[in-house]
Amino acid sequence: MSFVVTKSSFLPFIARSVALSSLLLFAGCQQQEETVTQEEVKTAEQPSAEALAKKYIIADTHIDVPYRLADHYEDVSQATVKGDFDYPRAVAGGLNAAFMSIYIPAEKDQEGGAKDLANELIDGVEAIVKNAPEKFALAYSTTDVFKNFEQGLISLPMGMENGSGLEADLENLKHFYNRGIRYITLAHSKTNAISDSSYDENRPAKGLTDFGKQLVTEMNNMGIMVDVSHITDEAFYQVVEITKVPVIASHSSARHFTPGFERNMNDEMIVALAKNGGVIQINYGSSFITKEALEYGKVFNKTREAFMEENKVEEDSEEVKTFTESYRQQNPYPYSTLDDVLDHFDHVVKLVGIDYVGLGSDYDGVGDSLPIGLKDVASYPNLIAGLQKRGYSEEDIAKILGGNLIRVWQQVEDYAANH
């Protein structure tokens, strides 16, 4: 089944035919004989990237607005000075379903208060909608996304990044479902009560904990998508063995381009994900996209840690800020490019087909590391234009923009409705 939703056809068949006929007539009237190449004909028939961005639902599964606003509040219903997301830029980019990340830092496991923080961040998303109901709407289902799309509203569905917010209590799963959480990233930067983390060398569970295994089943039954980003390879394979529905990697890229970086998915995992019917949502952060940016980050982190230790200063100090600025001036950051990001889409499509890849930008979550050409939510047409140049059809592009993710979400909803 194809989950492609449009408001209307932007370039009807007749209009396309007239445009193409005019092009051919003009070419025939040239004093020097010229032939219209197949590429020119194809371009004449193609809707613009901007038209496609408006025509189809764009669903991005990972945008870190809530935590950004908790740290530094701005009214995102207006143009903002900071960040990667606000309403004017989202409209310019054609973004329709912006999954708000309810991010719970790993240290909350030790400090306590993970559930409280999750509730506060959800409150913040609800406040965005309450303060600008003519611009934003909550979305608890695929039906809500379709309805909001037709009404010209930007949907703000929510996903919890780091299941620590559940505080290892299944009753909290129901609580957060009722509050609108529609996916949960099982772990983040540290191993927790659910799963080992790909960033943590401490891996006592050897994948999922017993609670984590039970949680996957309960998420299936309740209608919450299981997000395998951040967890270890071993945990990933346990998830796909347990789950009865497709899962998502809400903001991960292809490890093929970043060897040894477990946070990304290797080819075998992508194949297993596709067999499960799931979808990998490509993360734009440069260190997820190229080996050069990844290695730069490793060297910088070691150098900064040495500076902090030598000067007895904390990471958020002015001294470290000055050090970072100086380091970046002397060693410019190797930003990835739009083409580098497109390589990840190509890789997944060649590996498993068009039905298993989508958008998980990590806007507002990867700092100043976004690729050239994809710097904020106004940039989706750049991605679309790049896909067009690489030969992707309109139907293919519609699947990448949101069709694949909506198909998975619908399957999760349908399973829960019968269990």
C-alpha cells in the first residue's frame, strides 16, 4: 500500500504537456538546429523541488526544539535568532510533521527527575500549540497528521529520546502514551534500565534488559513505535526478534560511510530493519555523514579534555568557549555537504529499496555540525532537488519525505488496535 498524501496536483498532465510542447517548439525555431536532450525533457516534466515540498507530507522524526527552548526560550511561532526550527522556516521548507524530541539526558538516571523533565518538555510542546493554534497542532495519530496537513497546520507529534523517562515502570508507558508520545528511543548516551547504549562501553545487559524486552512487547500493544537509534547492535537484533511490528531508527545514518561508528547502522542491520518492514531516518549531523567529520570530533574532544584538565576548568566555562573558538579557527570544521547526505540515501536504497528510508535530521540536536545546504528546516527543497538530480521519481521522493514513516506508524497503530 502506498502512503502518499497530496493536497492537489501541482502540475496537471495537461499543463506538463503544454510546457513540454512549448519547449520543443522553441527549440525547433532556433536558427541553428538543436535537439532537446532526454535530460531537458525530463526537467521540463518535473515539478520543482519547492512544489513537491508543498505537495507531499514531509515528516521529520527528530527535531530537538523542546530541550532547546528549555535551555533558551524563543517564540518559534515567529522567526528566531537561534536554532534550526521556527514557523517561517518550516513553512518555507514545506515541513508538515515535525516530531518534537522529548530528550532526557542520561545523567537523569543518577540524579532522578527523568519523568518530571519529560512532562515539563511535553508541557512546552503543548504551549507552542496553545500559543499559536493557527500555525501548529498536536498529532497523536497518522489521522491527525493528515487532518492537520489538509488544514495547513504543522503537526507536532512527539517522541521520547531516552526511555529513562519511564523510570522503569510500565505504568508510565501508558501515562506518556496518553500525553502524546508516539515513539521511544530506548536509550541515549549511557546504558539504562532498558538497554545498553552504543556510546557506553559498560554493557551489562548484553543488549536489552529483561524490562527492556517486556517494554518492546508493551510498546507494540499500546501503539508506540520502537526507536532503535542509540542502542547497541546486540540490542537492535533483540528488538527486531521480539517486535511484532516494524520499528524505526529515528535519527541514524549508514555506518558504511563511518566505519566503526556504532551509533550508525551497518549494512546487515539495515537489511534486517528492512526485513522487519522498518525505516531508517537519516541523521544530517556531519559526524554521522562523513568519516572526516567524525575523526575531527574525536581529535577535538581529546584536545579539549586535555585543556580542561590542564587548566582545571569546566566544559561550560568561558575559558573552554574561547579555546573552542580558537581551535575551530585554526582547524576549520570539515562540514559534510548535501551530496554527502544524498550518498546515504542512495546507499540504503541500493541496499534494500526505496521503502525503508526517510528523514531524521536531528535539527537543533547536533549543534553547529549541519551539512552545507541543509542548515535548517527551510532546506528540505534542497534535499528534494538533490534527489531529483540523482534520478529519483516523484513517487520515490514522496516515500522518502514521509510516506515510508507514515506507513510504519500506521502499521503500529493498526496492530495496537487489535491487541
